[in-house]
Amino acid sequence: MFKFNVGDKVVYPAHGVAEVVSVEVREIGGKRQTFYILSILENSMRVMVPTANVDQVGMRDIVSSEEADKVFEVLKKREKIVESTTWNRRHREYIEKIKSGSVFEVAKVLRDLYVLKGDKELSFGERKMLDTARSLLVREISLSKGISHEEVESKFKTIFRC
């Protein structure tokens, strides 16, 4: 009946891995709707997502172990960032990629910022974006591969030689 069940770990775009803690019916604006109640693992924040809007908001299952391996391949690809692109434009593009909920798009943000970090000192906003992308990936890959956060971080450090 529902796409997700209580206890399932899911990804909620831009917030990361969450657990479905309940499915509840609430009346909002005189209309009864069914909601997934999520607890974001990073900070225990509660989020209500209408069950009918799951696809629209990009809520999805954790990636498979094989897909997690493909994330590491994305991270290993070195693509030069076009320096003529302004930070504002790159920032907007990074935000869109993170909001997309795609683990591969988030990986591209992480990779691009690590490459940029090798070329110049990152601004506060860039460092914050790098931390966000890293945190989102670490939690999901850790669950997907059944390894610790530290092991995922270690793989990142090996890839980016830092």
C-alpha cells in the first residue's frame, strides 16, 4: 500500500538519511492526508512528508552497495572546474545538485569542491557546502555498504589524498 514502512531508512533530499518513524493521518486545511513522519538521523529533526508527494520531493531508498561503488567512481573522476564561472553561479548549481537528492549529484559537488580546494583556499560558503555534501554521502554510503562513517571518510581521504 505504502512505498515505505515504519523502520525503513530513506533519503530525504538536502537533509540526508532519515528513518520512517510512523505513518499518520492528519487533517490539514480541512482535508485528510496520510503522512510519513521522518526522523533525520543527523539531527533528529522531524519531517512530515505527504505519502502522495514522495516522488515529487525526491524521497527515495538508500542506494545499493553497487550504486555506492559507482559513487566512488564519480569521486575519482577529475574534471577541471571552469574558473570563469562565478562562485554565485557554482553555488546555485551545487545547491540544486544537493536538493536533487541524487547521490551521484551530491558526489559531484563533493568532488568539485575537493578539486577546487587543491587549487585555492575555499571560502566559508564553499567549506560549508563541502561539509554538507560529505556528511550526506558518509551517512548514506555507510548504511549502504554496512561500514562505519570512519571507513567511508578514510576512503574519501584516499581518493582525495588529504
